[in-house]
Amino acid sequence: MFENAPNRHSDETIPARAELDLSPSETVSRAPHLLQQHFDGEIDLDRELNHRYYAMPVLSSIKISGLGPHYATALLTTQDGAAAVRVDVDQADNVIEMAFTLRSMLALKFTLPALGHSQQARWLDLMQHTQGRPAFLWGPTRWDSDYLITVTHQYYTNLYAFSSRNFEAAARLTPDARSQLLEWLKTLWQPRATRDDTIPHMTTW
């Protein structure tokens, strides 16, 4: 536990905490307990997730392909091919999907729809900094839909996916795999015209 005075919060948690005080008419529910503890400064989210997923497969290679003018795929794999994460980007519908696969037999798919331009840009920026700071990628309904939490360190990046249907997955990227994935996503996301986003800016994204 991390001690926090009741009315003293870091600048990073103030916007997040404000967004959590939602009225009953709001469509977004209260944050899951783990996220609430993080926003309240009670836990080290990176450490907690690392303890839960202590033996993540290391994805070290990436293969990129296109399936049409508005659809692209990146496949990140371990050296032995036993585990993989497939990233599908649908530019036409502004949707990103991630499928975590084990031994080409079982897969868990996470779908993140309606990602705003500012959220994409902020997440890409945080993914390039090796400060061990959690970066969130989610749409307007946040944790009520599928979302990602990533934490970048000097020699690896942890990727955690959470589904509103009560399943989770995790994997670890090497620095080279992370860099190639980010450069690929930049080419797909940055050309999009900036539009008004439905989520206020949060410094933790």
C-alpha cells in the first residue's frame, strides 16, 4: 500500500479522479477496483500487474501485412512461435483488435472501437518513454469496453489487455518489437484528420 493523505493527490490523478465521480445518468460505470486503487494512489499499478502476470511470453519479432486499402495486420511472436499477438487495424471503422494466441490453438480477442485521435497520439507518446508509467488506451466507454494498459521500461514493455467480458491477457515486448509496432501504428493513425474526441484529456494516457 502507498500512503496518501485524504485530500492530497498528485497532479496526474486529479483529472482521472474527477472523471470517476460520475452521476447515475452517465453511461460509464465506476472503475474496476484495481483501477480505482491506482487512481486513488493506493497501489503501484505496474508492480501489481507484473505480480499477477509474472511469466509473460516475450514477443521479439513482428511481421506486417495488408489486407486491403484500409485494413492492416501486425503479428508479434515469440522466438519459438508458441505465443503471439495479432494486431488488426481497421482504418475505415476506426477499430483496433488484438488477439492473444497460445500455440495456434487458443486465442483471446480484444476490440477497441472509436479511439479518438488525441488518445491515440497520447498513448503512442507514452509508449516511447521508458519510465515505467502506465499508459491507457480505451474508447469513450473506457473500462466498460475492452481496453489496454501498457508499461514501458528500458529493456521491455508489458502489454495488458482487459475485456468487459471478464477475461484478460498479457505479453511482453522487446524494445525492437515495440519500436516497430509503434512506427507501424503511427503510419496508420497519424494521417487521420483530427476530430472532436468524447474523452477529456488525462495526463495518465
